[in-house]
Amino acid sequence: MVAYFGSVLSSLMTTLFFVFAIATIGYLIGGIEVKGISLGTAGVLLAALVYGVVANQVGSFQVGEHTIVLFDNDTIKPLYSVISSLGTALFVTAVGLIAGPKFFRNFHKSSISYVLMGLIVIVAGILTTVVIKLLSGISSSMAVGLLTGALTSTPGLSAAKDAAADPDAVTAGYGIAYLFGILGVVFFVQLVPRFLHVNIEEERRKFVAHDVQHLRIRRRVLKKIDGLDFFPFMMTVFGGLILGSLKIPGINFSLGSSGGTLIMGLIVGHFGHLGKIDLSEDKHTLNFFRELGLMLFLIGAGVPGGVNFVRYVRASYFIYGAIMTLVPMILGFILGKYVFKLSIFNNLGSLTGGMTSTPALGTLISVAGTDDVAAAYAATYPIALVVVVLLSKFLVTVF
């Protein structure tokens, strides 16, 4: 009986099984509301981190003659890396396609505000990191790891690891700060409208009405390739991955999969056709890919983050990471509101882009009740992405 049970468990408990188990538990956690505030999809991250911690402690266990492996660096870790990359590509492409029809118009009107928001948020994070490093004496690798986690920047993490003396410390710092980096911004975009007594319904009506006046009419002579609009989406991901892999000579910089797919999504979403082929997307299809991608990204990044969590964890690192999240986030919002005079939705949308926080964008879309807020995110995200990658690499090399 034990042998039979062990055989069933060994065939069942694969990485695929745990991915769906984490997602199921994560959505249950995310659905819990306390006074109207919930984790939402970020609950999946929490479940993934807990699984990573448990997997790191247990490693594997025996059931009869069968060994059940929860996590190992040689075979299972690469699978989660693929899951994370797939999720990033799906989510960011969907965001780009959603924002594309309005992005270039909005960018033209408020380009300086969005560029400055991205710059200010990232530079504030860098300066906060430098101050913390000088006062605490933590290593450059750990400091930059905490920064990239606080800003939830996977491309920044990748760039810092390539240049760091201790890549494992960078990854660990990322995992330690990542949880608050996500949850801090997720709660921020939910709590700020409440603290400011924003009338969400009224703001949504004004926000959507403004955009409806500029909707573009598609030509009906265009040909659809498939009924579910999978072709234009997959084509956009394909082109975005190619774009993201191109490196600028001399500085060895590339946009990566997230930057490449976002920009390609914006371009395809803006033009909406290729010759006579209709590349416009059904809103429900984009929402599906956006949520699926976000879930996969959180699982793929959360499990390895939980595994590295235990080895390097210190209470002070949580505090440092929280400060690296809060300072640029609060400063960015204040400047957006009082200096750049952005509406509440555009302010929070550009803030999630400046913090490179894809989960917070998903939460903001739920709060606002419209995915039009993705345009502000998409306008700010590219500059924030480029700056955090360059400065993270510079910081870990110089300091």
C-alpha cells in the first residue's frame, strides 16, 4: 500500500502540480478582504515565497521507495526561471497592447512628466540605497539586491548579478526585499484613494470619458487571422523577444524580454494592423493573458526567492528593503500630485511604472475599474527600466 501511495505521489508531485497548487492557494489568500483591502493576485507571490522557504528547508522526502523533490538548483530551478520569463512576456505584452492605442497621444501631452517620474523614482531609490550602504556597511551585492527587490526589477537584478562579486547575495537581497516591494505598492494604490477620499466612480467616469473622445476607428477591410486574436498577440511576443535580445554595442545593454515585449506591444497596439492584416486585440483576450502572465511571473520569481530567503535573511535587511520601497514611492506620488498635477489614476499608474511594479498595476486596474490606467504605466516604465538597469550595474561595480 505504501509502495502504491509513493508511486502515485511521485507521478503527481511534479513542478506542474506545485505551480497549480501555489496558484490555487495564492488566489484563496488574495481573495481575503480586510476592510476592503486585499492582496489580490499578489497572494500568489506570498504562497510562492512560503513554498520556496519550505522547499529549501525540506528539500526532498521519501515515500516508500520513491523520493519527492520539492526544489533543487540543477533541474527544478531552471523550470521556474522559464515560468517567470513566460509570465513576464505574457503580462507585459498584454499591458503594451492595452496601452498602445492611447500611449503615444498621452506621451506627447505629458511626456516630460512621465519621463521625470521614472527618473525621480529610480534615482531616489539609488540614493536611498547609497545612504543605507554607507550607514550600515552592508555589501554592495546585498545593497543592490535589496534595491532591485524593493523596485521589483528583474532586469535590474539580472544586470547586477552579471557585475556583482557575490551574485548569490544579490539574488538573496532581491528575494528579501521583493515581498514588501510588491505588497507595499499593492497596498499603496489601494489605500491612497481612501486616505484622499477620492470618489472612484467619478474619477473613472472623467478618466474614461476623456479617452473615449479620442478613440480610433478601425478599418473594416482588415482581415482577421483567427477569431480569438491569438495571432497578433503571439506575433507581438515573438517580435518583442527579438527586440529585447538586441544589445547596444559598447555598454552591453539590452531591453530584455520585459522591455522588448512592452515596446513591441505599444507599437502593435498603436498601429493595429500590418498591411491588410488586422492586429487589433479583443479586450477579454488581453485581460486573460495579462492575468495569466502575472500569475506565472509571481510563481516563477517567488519560489526561487523563497529558497534563497533563509540563507541570507536578517531582520535589518527587511527594514532596509522597506525603506528603499517607501522613499521613492512616496516621493514620486507627492511630486506627481503637487508638481506635475497628474490625475489620481495617471499619478498612481505612472508610479507603478516608475516602481516597475507589474503586480501593483494589476491591483490599480481593479481599483480604478478601467485598464486605461495602463497607459500611464507604459509611459513611465521604459525610462524606469533603462535607468534601474544601468544604475544597478554601476552601483554594484563602483561601490
